[in-house]
Amino acid sequence: MPRKSKASTRSPLLPLPLVERLLSAAMSRGAEFAEVYVERNTSTAAMLDEGSIKSAQSGSVTGVGVRAIRGAQVGYAYSDDLDEAALLRTAQTAALIADGNREPGPVNMSRTPLPTHYQVRTPLASIDVARKIELLQQADSAARAYDRRVKQVTGAYADQTREILVANTLGHLAEDRQDLCRLSVQCVAFGKNGERRTGFYGGGGRVDFRFFEDFSPGQVGREAARQAVATLGAVPAPSGPQTVVLAPGWSGILLHEAVGHGLEADFIRKGTSLFAGKLGEKVASELVTVIDDGTVAGGRGSINVDDEGNPGERKVLIENGVLKGYLYDHLNAKLTGQRSTGSGRRQSFRYAPLPRMTNTYLAPGDQTPEEIIGGVERGLYCRQFGGGQVDISNGNFVFEISEAYLIQGGEITKPVKGAMLIGVGPEALKNVSAVGSDASHDPGLGTCGKDGQAVPVGVGLPTVRIDNVTVGGTGA
Amino acid sequence: MKLLDTCELLVTLARKAGAAEAEAYAERTREASVRVRDGEVEELHQASSKGIGLRVICGQRLGFTYGTDLSKDGLKELAGKAVALAKGAAKDPANGLPRGAQLGPRAHENVRDAVVLRKHG
């Protein structure tokens, strides 16, 4: 059960009377809607390379973004000078998107009580940097100790404590503190004849620093090393259409890229997504239920409130194969007569919000992973996804599988190298022929980029079998 | 406060906090853009920002901090944090700020004079 957050006892990021004056200034030329977004973000990052901490940095940035909207026209201005005169100038600039004159009425703001989906008691920004560096050193030792063929190890730790305040002329006022951290390790294993394989693992989320007592740096280092070593001596991947089985967790990146983006309301409104106008239609196998959920406890993509002041929600996007809904921010919802789904997110106060995903996953089915793999006579088991590319307009995707194995006679056998999954998102969805009961989220690794804005997201998938996927490989 | 004064103050604070070498970099930016579609302004964007970054070196160890709070308290915090970060980093003999001839032919002038010279031609 989500707990209700206590009323904030600290003073707001910006005095509320000033926030109201800024809203009035942004409306002064006849805009229909105005919004003030205040953000303070303190972040720390450290990098370990070749056994030593190569860099450690930290920074704190505060700023205010003001948005004025008339129709589909948007005026956006920001300032990191919190001086009243500078902020009023900022609001007046955003107001210029409208060209009339108007005496705006008073704005009566009321705080929306929010559930809380993350309980971070000690802000990550206040944890001593020495403890963060220690995580990296432990992960590095564990990766090297795993196997002597593991040679190059790099580790990264990053966290942030981000406080936001959003107020708008609809009277909404919301505040949230969003802490986020991530520890990751990449390593290279060297085999015979100059063979090199890489491994990558890590995780985190909107969690207390204590999280790393369970999700230990040793475990992170060993898993990265295991991946690198596991595929040494791999044979070339067989090419051509075949049955593939995706391992649970991070494989959800495929769903995020090949389906999720196409359900974002800006692409829907502009008609550039192939899912536009298909509500109520069957777009996937009936085994497929896709959910975007901003309320996952401690999830990397979770939000108590989005960057427009609307509460994070759990949205069913595809249910038993039928398209049920899209992801709406305020602007695109308004323009198409819908309501916001709490999907308006932005990288920082320097950007206007866009409709974005939070934690996107495939709901579990009823088969065990063993049953799913056991039913495949000949196929490919994709344990770890590497990088990939997707064209949102047609759903075409290409993904590199960094750790893959042959499935022969219902069993996972030899590791293969150089496997690429090539396909079209909606086609792949229709070809889903088994969904496992092993619901799984990724460990907290993902950052999604869109229009130059990066936001943290979660992905997830149980074990899934997809028929007739084209695999690019160099083997026969 | 002028950016140059802010930088000088931050370098002084960093040395007080224990940095053997310190370098401050400050900038102030204003930018504007307008996008027009079919004769209508679709998007108007304006930004003003300022910020300061600090690099410190203590015993061949490097620390880096940045921030937007240019008040004296804000700068003090940056200086303290940068030195603390450097203490956690590894030694690297390549860490060091340029000095002497590395600074070019005007190395003998102090920074403030160089700025004045450039301003007046």
C-alpha cells in the first residue's frame, strides 16, 4: 500500500506568493494556461578505471522554468537566477507566445496530497562520497576475482537528489523529492587468439543508500564478469528467421523501444505513430498485456508526481492484445480532449515536458520459464540485450544480443556471438507465443532519450517466446 | 558581483579549504529561439543561465564541482566539496594546472591586466 506523504515541513523551493506572481505574469498577454516549475538538483558521480578512482564530481543546480500555452503554441523560458526581477522577466518572456492584453484573475492554489512510491529517508546527496567510492572499489575487486581472464574493469556510480515544485493556473500545486542512484560495472574478458567479450551489469533506483547492502557491489561485479566470461569461445550465431526466447528483466528494453514510444501522445496526435487511431483494435497476441506504471515501489522510473504536477499512474496500454490507451502529458491531452495520465516528464527546468514512459513492462502469463524453453526444438535464448536502434514511425528495430545461447531440443546449450534481432515492433508483438509467470523488472539501469532529453525509466518482461524473429548472425 | 571577482573568490576559498591548485570557470549565457510554422509562432524559447565550475588538485588528486549558487555561502560549499572529492580520487602525476611558459607569451601579466588589455584593444 502506498503511504500518504506527510505535509512538507520545510519551506517550499520558491515562496508561494512569488510563484503566484510569476503565474500572473505568464498569463498577462492572454495565454490559456501557465505553469511554473522549480527544481533543485544535487548530483554526485564517480568513475573507477584500471583499479583507481579516475574522477569524482558533484554539483548542485537550481532553476525555474515558466511555460505559457495558447492552443498548440508554447512559450517557454527559464532562469537559474532566482532573483525576483529575473524571474518576472522570465515569466513575461514566456507570456509573449500570446499577443493580447489581459488582466489575469487570481490563482487559488491547493496542494494535492500525494501517495509516495519511494521511501528514501536519507537524501542520497547527504551520504559521504567516500562510501560511494567504496562501492566501486568492492565491485572492481569482485569482478577481477571472478576469473583471471577478466582484465579491463570500469565502474560508475551516480546519484541525485532532485526536489521539484510545480504550480499551474488550474490551481495545482505539487512538490516532490526524487532521489535516484545507480551502480554499474563494465568489464572485458580476454580469451584465446585475442578474443574479447564484454559484460555489463548494475542497478539501483529511487532507494535508500542501504539498498547496496542487499544488491551488493560484489554481486554487481561478479555478474558483469560472468557475462564477459560466459560467452568466450562462442560460436557464430545462426542467421535467419527462428524462435527466440527472451530472458526476464532487462529484455523489456525491446518493449520500451519497439512499442512504448509509439504510444506516446505527441506521436499519436501528430499521426506519426503506427498506433495512431487504433484504440480498441487488436495489435498484439492475446498473451500480451503492456503496462506503464509510475507507481512501482522504489522503481527507477517511478514518480509520485510528474513534471506537470499530475500524480504518477498505472496505465494499461495493451490488454490481452487489444490497444487500450496512450501516454498523455497536459498539452497533448488538452489538444485531443483527453486527460493527462501523469506522463509529462522533463530532464530538468531547462526543458518543456514531453509525454514519456515511466516503468514499462509486460504482465506475466502462466507458463514456467522451463516449460517455455523446453517447448523449443531449435531456437535462440537471448539472455542479455546490448545496444539497439528503433524507428518510431514504422517500429523497425535492430538489437544486439550481447549474451545469447542456442536452444537445442528444449535445452539451453552453446553460447553464440554476434546475434542481432531484426524486426518490426507490432509484428513481433503478434508473434508472442508464450509468456512466463516470472514477472520481472530490470535492476534499475535505463535512461531514455527523446528530443534531446534524458529521463530515468524502468523496463520489464517475464520470460517470453517470440516466433519467427529474424536473427542476423554470421553462422549458418 | 562580476564573474572575474566571483572566480577569484572561489579560487581563494578553495585554497583555504586545502587545495594546492584551483581553477574556477564561470559563465553567464542568454539565448533565445523562435520556431514558426505556417506563419504562426509555434514555439518561443528564452533562457538565461549562469554557473560556475571548480577544479581542484590536492596531492595530484583531482576533484570537480559545479553549481548555480554564486553567493559566498554557495561558493564555500563548492570549495569544501571539491577538496573532499579530490581526497577520494586516485593520484595521477598528470594532474596539474598549466604554469609558466605553458600559459603562453602573456604569462607574466596577471589575469586582471590581461582582461583589461583585451577589452581596450
